[in-house]
Amino acid sequence: MLSTRPRVGAHDTGPLIRSKNGFWLAIPTAAAGKSSRGGRISPGEWERRSGLRLRFVYRRTGPSLLVAEGRLNTHGRAVASRSKTGRGVITVPIFLLVPQVKLPKRLDLARDAGRAQDVLPSSIVAHWVADKQ
């Protein structure tokens, strides 16, 4: 059985996420699409599936980018252009690259536990008295 404790703790503390190798975290845009497994797609998987090469674009302000030269299909995903003349080819940002991400704190377990402790005795007494009558 998988433990849910680390996930709940992450939502309670708002952790800082860094990449494994210390370089960049690749955050897919809508033009990247989904992974074949249904989750987030990685840059390597995107290159294999689309047949296009990703190009690194450094930006001093804001996140750096991995972009591809292609066109957007009707679903808003970047695909290779079938035109021989290059008509409709644009530079599409596929991934945002950031060194780290700070997740927002979504839960306050101490506050919620305190509220539950305050309500619990009166709830027990109310149900106990109702059952006796």
C-alpha cells in the first residue's frame, strides 16, 4: 500500500522543487500535448513523437524556453509543417524551463485539526443524547 503522508505534507508545507541534475525543470505548455501515458510529456518523448528538434532559447528575464519550428494544428499542438515552402511555419514555445518551483501552501492541517477537536465532543454528546430518547 502506498503512503499518502508525503503528498499531504507537501501540500501542507509548500515545498521547493528542483531538478534531479541541478539544471532545469521542463514545464510543458499546451502546445506540447499529453504524454502517451496520459501525464506530462518530457522533452525527449516530445522530440521522438513529433520528429522535430527542440531549440534552447535563453531569456534573462522570465523562464527560458525550448521551442520548435513548426505549425499549430487545430488542437493547438505543435506539429511538423507539411509545406515544402515553409508556409505557416512559426516558432512555438513547447516547454518553459525554470531552475526551481515553489509550490503554494494549499492546506493548513493544524488549523483543520484544531477545528475538528473543538467540534468532536459536542457532536458525540448530541448523537448520544439523540440515541437515548
